[in-house]
Amino acid sequence: DKAMPLSNLPLTIHGRIDKAEDVDWYSFRAEAGDTFVFDACANRLYSPLDTFLELHDTEGHLLGSAMEGYDRDPRLIHTFKTAGTYRIQVRDTLYRGGGGFVYRLSLGKLPAITSFFPPGGKRGSQLKVEVNGVNLKDMREFNVDLPASLPDNQPWLVVPPTPNGPALPVPLAGDDNPQANDLFPPGPTPVVLSSLPVTLNGRISRPKEIDNFEFAAQQGKPVSIDVRARGIGSRLDAYLQIFDKAGKELQNSEEQIGRDARMTFTPSTTASFRLQVASLDNHAGPDYYYRIAISPPGAPDFRLSVTPDVVSLGRNQTVALQVTAERKGGFRGPIEVSAAGTPAGVKASKLILGPGQSAGSVTLTGAGNAAFNAAQIQLTGSAMVDGKTQRTQTVIPIANLPRPGEGQVVPRIVGFQAAAVTDAVPLYTLALESEAITLDPGQTVMLKVKTIRKPNDNASNPAIGLTLADLPAGVTAETPAIPEKAGEVTIKLTASKDAKPITQSAQLTGKLGENVQVAPSLLITVKGKS
């Protein structure tokens, strides 16, 4: 009875479920025959809100409701039989709330695509997408240019144009493989794939449907099978099985139930094999689509990600950004990672991942007089992947965010990374006398580590334990603790007599009780003959 009245539809409401048991109500007028779309956006905003929608008439009768799973946002579509005033309710499924429980609710006679196919295509090409939906007039398809710079098989939100204006966004994906689009009828007879790599754009359209594909592989040469379904907005929890010609199961994705499967199949003999794709819960429909990339051993390459997505640091403080490298096609060479766009007064270290190294840290250090400010930062990585080709990659930021409805923290790709300088004073900070050292085989270098302890705080006085990680092969370190109340200590680094030439970043970490701080990354170069 106290619902907020809305007019001049369609529109988008910016709202928040402020506290537990908070329920937001909105009232509006609809005419007979109007088809309204109520589209909630919370999960797409990385909000913890697990949105629940209820549509009522003025007498309180329930006309429809919507909730979602699979990390999706709910959408309610309703055609009104009679003209009148109606109410829509927005709340959390479990009646939770709080400052971060924000949402956007778009409502009115909005054009909305309820199913589309294919879910993606080849990067750098134009994709024709077949659609069904409401308030689209006679629209049945649209064309979109997939950028060559799209992240590999990650959701890219597209706003399709319609005769009634821009539609609500749909997620598409892209990669560089040849594409095969829903050319395979369900059943035991497999569709023969003439060559690899290929990306299969398919869907499980009917309950208990099974799609089968036959591919050839050589003994001892791994084949990568990478599913994208839930990760690009599908409802499908895909279950994969690989069989030999005699029908014997060789491998399945059972251990990856609940997430998009990634499998590596290495055959023990040269032959043809059958890949079977099914819906784990036997459910099906137009939004149970998938993209499956099947690839033989590829060219040397790499992919980089970084976490956390947002960091803050005080003056003189250093924070670490953890970079992870996924190496492909046997690539083991060094990778150099750098950061651009840091806030004024903040210095970023260069990270060099040594041969075969899969993780390391880029550090950000605030100057003693750094202004309190924030900025969006961008990490990039580059490497010589085959001895002659320089490959540069944008580092993908990953955030650890609560999954709506569960509270379970899960990693999710986000759109940007940011850093801020604040007035917080850490318990202590760490600095190095030099942030780059060079060693000959058999040589020892002494390096001072300095600390600034928080003034007038006895908790900062105890000894600070030190650990130096990610050392190059053949280099060892002696890292005594910084004594109680002391301001520095000297650590010792030694290269063995047979140490091979290498340049690699190492990370010094301090621990005082449960308080952990880091020093700027240390770039270590070992000279000598290979």
C-alpha cells in the first residue's frame, strides 16, 4: 500500500535492499494487452543480492514471480489481461540485505531477447544471431561485429538494436577457431569433425538429448576440450564423456560438475574417438546452449590473470598484485609484466616470470608524500613465444566475490582493476636498499631490508619474520628476522657455482604476528655462461 509510484515507463530503477527483511515495492499502470518485462540486474553488478521478483495486482493477487540460479539475474515477462495499476516487489531470496545489496530494475514494454543462437563466433568477424523474444515486432535476427580483441571465450554483453529501440543485453563470446553451428542432430550417430581446432556452438534443446561428435587424435598428443556454458550465461551444466570406437569410456568430466569443464585427453593410440555432450540434470531448452573448443596441441602461448581487483595502500606501504600465468603449447619462456596508470605517487615494480614459472607479484609502493587519490590501472604481459614472435597480452583482473544466495566467495572476471592511496597507517612497512641485484655464479650479495614501524604503537615493536620467495634456480637466501624494535636487517643471497643465467622477480614478505606486509619486488639477475 506504500509502493513507490512509477510513471513514464519504460525506465530503470537504481535500488538497494538496505537491511535484512527489507522489501522494495513499486506501483505502475499497464494497459490491456501490454507485455511488460521486469529485468533485474544484480549479479551482473557483482552484488551479493540474490534477487526475487513478485508481480501483484492491486488486490494482492500474485500474477507471477521469478528467481534464478546458475549465477544469473531473474527476468519476469507478463502480458496484462486488463488495464489497471499493478505492483512489483524486489527482495533477496533469503531476505538478506546490506550496503552492498544494490540492484537495477528495468521495467516496461521493453524489447527483450529470450533466446538466441549461436552464442558466439570467430573473433574479428561478423556474427548473425537468430533471436526470439518479446516487443521485437518482426525482428528475427541481428548482426554484430565481434572485436578481434575479445578475451578468449569470455562473456561480452551486446545491446541488440530492435524496431522498438535497444534491447536488453545478451552475452556473446568469441575465439579464433573455425566455428560449427548446431549442425548436429541428437542421437547415437556422431557428427564427424573433419579437422581440429574447431569450436562447436550447440544447445541441448530437448530433455535427455545427447550430442555426439567424432574426432581423430594421434597417440601421445594431447587434445584440449574446453566448455563454455554457464560462464557465458547458459543454464547448461554440461557433462562430457569420451569413448573409443568400441564404446569404452576413456574419460569424463565428473570431477568438474557444477562448473564449465576443461579436459585434456591424451590418447594411448592413434584413432578416432567420440565426444558425448549431455545436460547433467537432463533439463533442456533454448537457453541450454554451449560452446566447446576442441584443439590439438597449439602454438606456444600464454594467458595472464591478476588478483585482487582493488587494492589500497598507505604512504610508504607496498602491496602485491598476484599474477598467474597459464602457459600453452609447451611455452616455458620468460614473461615480463608491467603496470600502467598507477595513482600519482605510486611506483609499480616490473615482474619477470622465469622460464616455466607460473606465478609472481607486481608490487605497488606509495611514496612518503603520495597524495590521497585513486586510479584505474592496467597490467600487460609480453614474451617471445617461439624465439621470434613477440606476444603481448592484457592481464585479466579476477575478483573474489560472494556468489548470490550462497555467500560462498568465488573468483570472477571483472572489467577493470584499481588502486588507491589512503591515510591508513600500516603496523609496519618494508623497503629494500636496492630493488635489483646482479650475481655471478658463486657470488654472494648482502642486501639491507628496512622497516618503518607505526609510531606510538607497541604492537609494532616485536621482531618481524622475513621470507624471500620465487628465487631463481641456483639462488639461495638467508633471511634473519628484523630484531625487536630494530629498523633494519641484512639478508644474504648466494648464487651457486653452477647457477645458469636468468632474470627473475623474487618477493620478500614480512610477518609480525598475523600482520603480513610485503616489500617491493626484487629483480635478481644471474650472469655467466649458459
